[in-house]
Amino acid sequence: MVVSHRMISRFNSRILLAIAHDISAAALAWLIAYWLRFNLSIPSEYWPSAMSTLAWVVPVQAFAFWRFGLYRGIWRFASLPDLRRILTAVGVAALLIPLALFMFQIKATVPRSVLVLDPILLLLIMGGSRLLYRAWKEHRFGALSSDREPIIILGAGGAAASLVRELAHSNEWRVVGLLDDMPTKQGRDLYGVAVLGKLDSLPIHAAKLDVKHAVIAMPSAAHGVRRHAAQICTEANVAALTVPAFEDLASGKVTVSALRKIELDDLLGRDPVQLDDAGLHGLLTDQVVLVSGAGGSIGSELARQIARFQPKLLILFEMSEFALYKIEQEFAVNFPQVHILCAIGDVKHRAVVDNLLNQYHPSVIFHAAAYKHVPLMEQSNAWQAMRNNVLGTYTLASAAQRHGVAKFVLISTDKAVNPTNVMGASKRLAEMVCQSLHAAPAETPRTRFVAVRFGNVLGSSGSVIPKFQEQIAHGGPITVTHPDITRYFMSIPEACQLVLQAGLMGDGGEIFVLDMGEPVKIADLARDMIRLSGYSETDIKIVYSGLRPGEKLYEELLADDEHTLPTPHPKLRIAQARAVDDAWLALAMEWLTQDSIVCETEVKNKLKTWVTEYTPQSQPD
């Protein structure tokens, strides 16, 4: 790092100014001690001794100040450690002064009370001036803080305490109160800021103190508590802000004062994922890893998560040129140290897949490429959904087996459970492809096939979240298919972290089921998004449009004939899926590789034959 001469000069001048201040304080404290000793009037006969001893007192004290590191600290951040250093230096100097006067036989009359008063006064002057300087810099004086925006903090725990302390430095915010539901905290002060009452009293205090913003400072609280706090903010007509997530605070990525608008993730909050970092380093570090569908929501996040473990080569396999270009540009900025290969190709194209695997020999494949939009795949695109999701999986998985790939991880979906649509049934067939290939005898070292099944992810392409955001931006209405429709949600990073963890844990043949938490009503989700956007349901209406073809009221993570087994990870379980008949695989691949286009009716009839739990729903309720 290059440090300019101006910065060095400024730093040195501040140290010299601090030294000059302390020397002046030492002289002043010594004279004031005389002044107090003689009842605010120093007799003329004592003035010569007071002045002559200064030549000894000040150097001794200055030496003690320097020796005990008083000038290593920064006045703006003066705190208890600085006060301890001042106390130590002043105390040692108080012992050295009479010793020096005695040893050097200074012929001056120094009253004993002066020797006692001097260190007390010096401690008050030096400590007080530092604290006053810090208070001035932190805008703690009313005249200086009136132009800052008043803000109330919801919560009075550790995060709130840190926030109060850090916002004292802010030029933008002024904390005027805290609210907390714990009776033991109400009426108390936190760094001089009062805990005014319960969370529900926000409307009263916001109106009284002219507050337009409130900070939800409860990063470790249950998402239900945070949701309630956000609702109170809406009722109080104040904008809700929040502190960074608990895992970001713990990792040191950000400080608690990095305030941001509250987002949907905060209301649907989930506990942070605990990863086996050592195991994942063994799986991914210095290995060649391939991600199919690397330009999609899940594929691109998987690539980001994998990049953290420094693979030898990360192959980004994607059919969309634009999606691949976007992820390539992102990696150039955010992960320049990771060696990537951007490969355009179709997972159904055997020659392309074989060439890629033969040339680069990946040890792990994460297969995220799929058509997943239920209504689009349900009717005129049913044949393409089957080919992409089933034939594409077979082409890539069988190539992995031929080329000795150690592990193949299929990204599946909760819609594969008791499917009522082509997309879900095709993903169940993709799971069955992997089960069949894993069970088949292998001449080469066996590839371990693992499937990971989870629900919706927040903000993925084609999900309801971007759609609702767009509808709100246009003034509404928000369209929800049914008032009782529910879905499971998790964030994209959490889903991908658990996919990596499942890929590490899988021995082959398993279908891992992610803990999706509690299902969420889509109508409640819409209301939350309206509220977070600063509107009410009077401003943005919710309109129910009816279920679409193939759409269920609720999703399931297990089929009727499936049970789960626990794993060492609390958020992962293994579905005990029914055994797969190997006879269908060859017939299915022969049917899927035909040149002609197959109509929707024939696709659904084949699916009913192969996926016995599939019950097509051609008309909306």
C-alpha cells in the first residue's frame, strides 16, 4: 500500500498536537493543584517553588505518557483501554515525581496535598478532553445532531447495542429510542438511548418523535418475529430497515451499521446452513467440476458456491449464449482467480457431451439444466420438456458413467412428487434414469448418482417473486391463482449450499430431500411484497385468476409410498423411493430419440405408464 506524504504529515501533526495538549495539561494540573491547596489563591512565597518544580514535573510526566503508549490510540475512538493507559501513566508519574524531587535534591517546598491533587486533576483533564473530543466527533451534542434523521430501533439485544454504538458516528441517522418486548429491558438505557416500550408501541413513539424510519435489529430472531415487526412498521407508516443477516455479521463481511431495506428473505428467514467445508474442499478443490445449465438461477449460484472452493477448472455448460455470456462476465469481475471454461452446447447432444468429458475429465457433475416452468411445459411444449429433462439427463449421466466421472448430482424438484404436470413427471423420470444407471452393472469404476429434491427458490427465473415485483411496479393488480395455494421457499444460495452438501454426502442411488421449512401461502407472500414496497392492499389489489393447467394447490416433498431416513446434516434427509424397473429405460430412450414430434396426449400417456403416481390435471380447478 502506498501512503502519501500528506497522510504521514497529517498523522505526525496530530501526534504532536496530542503531545502538546498533554504537556499543557500536566503544567496546568500542577498549578491548579497549588491553587486549590491554598483556597484559590496561591501565596507569593509559594509561586517560585510551583514554577521551579514544573521543570521537573512536566518532563517526568511526559516520559510516562510516551512510555505507556498514550499516543498509539486515536482520540476519536477513545475508550476504556485508553483510559487505563492514562491512569497507569499518571499513577506511575505520581510516584516518580516525589522520588525525582528527592533524588535530585530540589530545594522547593511542595505541599503533600499538591502531590495528591495533581494526578487526580491530570487524570480528569486528559481523560475528559479525549472523551469530549470523541463526543464532538460522534455528534453527541444536541446542536450538532438536530440535522440527522431520527430513527427508532426495534430490539434491544446485542445487535441493537452494536447498532446504537456504530450509528453514533453516523452523519445520517440519530437513534432516538429503542423498543423491545422484554419487560426487563423496558425503561432502561442502552448507551444513553432509552428503551421506550414494546414493539407494538411504535406508532405512538413514531408520531411523537417524528420518526420516518425504523430498524429491525433482531438478526437471530425467528422469522415470525421479524415478520411481525415489519407489519408494525407498516401500521406505523414508517419505512422498515434491517441489519445484515446473522451469518454475514458473524463472518465479518459487514458491520451491523450497514443498514438496508428489509427484503422478502428476511420475512421468510431461514437458519444459516452449516457446511462441511473440509469435506467439500476434498470434493471440489483442485478438481475439474462441470455445471450444466450454468446460466440459470440454480446453475449460476452453484457455480458461485463452487468457485469458493478453488476448483482446478470449472466448466460452465449452457445452451443459451446470452446466459453464458452473463455468467462469464460476472466471473471475470468476481472470481478472476478461478479458471473457467464456458462451453455452449445442448445436454441432449451426445457427441458434444462426450467430447467435453473426454477432453477435460471432470470428477464431479452438477446437472441443473432443465425446463421447469410448469404451464409452459404442460401443453404444446410437453415433448420438448420430456426430451430436455429426461433424454438430456440420460445423455449427460450415461456419458459421465462412460468417462469415469466420480459423482453425478441431479437437481430435481418437489414437483416430481405425486406429479400432476408434465414438468414434475419428467423430473421424476430423470430421477429414475439416475437410479437405473446407478443400479446397472459397470465395467469401469462406478459413477455415484445422487438426486437432490427441493421446492421453489426466491427470485429464480420464472418464479412468482419477479412477477409480483413487476406487477407492483406497474401499480397492480397482483395475480394469484388461488387464495389457498401454498409453496415451499428457500433462498437460492441456501438451496445450492445444501446441494453441495448432499453431493458430498451421497454414496450413490440416494434422493436427498431438503428441509424446506414451513409452506407459505402465495397470497400472504403477495401481501408481504406489497407491504415491503410501501403500499397497502388498498393501493395494490390482489386478484385471484384460478389454477393453471398442471398446477397443484400444494407441493409435496415425498410421494405416498416414500419414507425418509435421517442424515448427519439436520437439513437433509434421504427419500426411500420405490425401486425402478430397468426394462423401461431402453424403451424410453428409444422413444425419446425418435425424429418425429410427439403430441401432448401421447406424452402424457407414456408418462402415466412409466410414472405410476402421475395423475395429469388438464383443466384448472
